[in-house]
Amino acid sequence: MLEPAIRVTRLTKRYKTVLAVSALDFEVARGSVTALLGGNGAGKTTTLSMIMGLVLPTSGTIEVLGQDMVRHRYRVLPRMNFSSPYVELPRSLTVKENLAVFGRLYGIPDRAETCARLAEELDLVRFLKRPTGSLSAGEKTRVMLAKSLLNQPELLLLDEPTASLDPDSADWIRRYLQNYTRQSGATVLMASHNMFEVERICDDVMVMREGKIEHRGTPAELIRQFGRDTLEEVYLDIHRRDGDLRAAQ
């Protein structure tokens, strides 16, 4: 069997008196689409940041594509990428200029062809010459996704991949991601609050609370375990239960 795309062992992150992530253990299978769910402050963003090598763990280990991210992240960074609608690209550069700059940073040998192909696939052609800062939130989301696919990553980390998109555009992006993973064999780890999206495209779901993973399974398994009809109902059950527990303490 292939080694997992991500292996996290006893991963912990403490910020002074705040324990953001507490002794996490999990693996993400190669070629899978896995969701990381949880309310604000659950530890999702900190976990993703450590997997990307942006934040050093307090303790524990992270292996990505077979490499230790603390000691050898330079070996794996060219093989992964990240997209978030909450991260700004240089606003004064046009969409075309931004893609060209990141293509150069990633060392893409056929930058012009790759940028042109992604612009066509993600419907960016009509505003390639516009400054990125002038785009709508939904347009920026598509540009960020194009940026994250420039190096054809084996591991793609996504934060709210369809945020600010209208339902038709969001559906189109979901189908695009499904086709991309199917054709490339890439692994996706995504944080999302869109339960319909998670239920539709994810193979595996991890639910975090207070820095720990409290529930894990396929969408169908979690729905069956909680006796609900949709993953959104499951998430609301967990979230409201946690709120009741905190209120009772």
C-alpha cells in the first residue's frame, strides 16, 4: 500500500497559555479528498498552517508525501500548494501578471502555456488584464485556485474553496476539483463550513473540537452514526451539543 499523503503524530501547538492543537494523530490517504471541520477556535487553521510548514509545532511530527515537514520541507513544498479566499494576492498586479509571477516563483517551465490553460479552464480569460484588487470576491477565489494549481500539486490544501461564489459557480468549482483529483491522483485536505460541499465531494471527514479530533468517518458513516439525514444536521448536532456542554460547566 502507498504511504499516506499526510501522517500527523502527537501534533501539538501551544501559544503561551492557549493550547491550540492537542496531541493530534491522523493520516490522510493518497488520492483522497478529506475535510477538516470544526467551529471557530477548534484548531483547523493552526493544523493546516503546521502541515504547510508556516507554523512550527510545539511537539509532535508531520510527514507530508513521505518527508518530515520540520526538517525537510524544502523537499516537499514544490509538490504541494494552498488556496484560500482570505489570502490576498498583490492587488495592483493584473490577474495575468499574478499568475506569471507565481509561475516563476514555482519554477514552472512552461509558464505561459500553463497560465493560459488554467485561465481557460477556470473562466478567467475575460478579466486577465484587470488588476486583481478590482475583482469581486468570487472572482478572486477562482484566481487563487488557479494560482494553487500552477505547479500541478500532489497535495492541495484548501480553505473554504467555494467561499463567496454563487451556487452555479460553486457547483462548477466542485466538479472541477473532482475531475482534477480523479485525473491527477492528487490528495486534497480542505477546511469548510459548507456541509453540502463536504458531503458531496469528500471521502473522509474529521471533526475538530478544542484542538482534538472528536469524530471521524465518511459522510455516510457520520450521518448514520448520528441518525440524521444530512451532514449539516450532524454538524449542528455536534456544535450545539458542545455549546450545551460549555454552558453547563
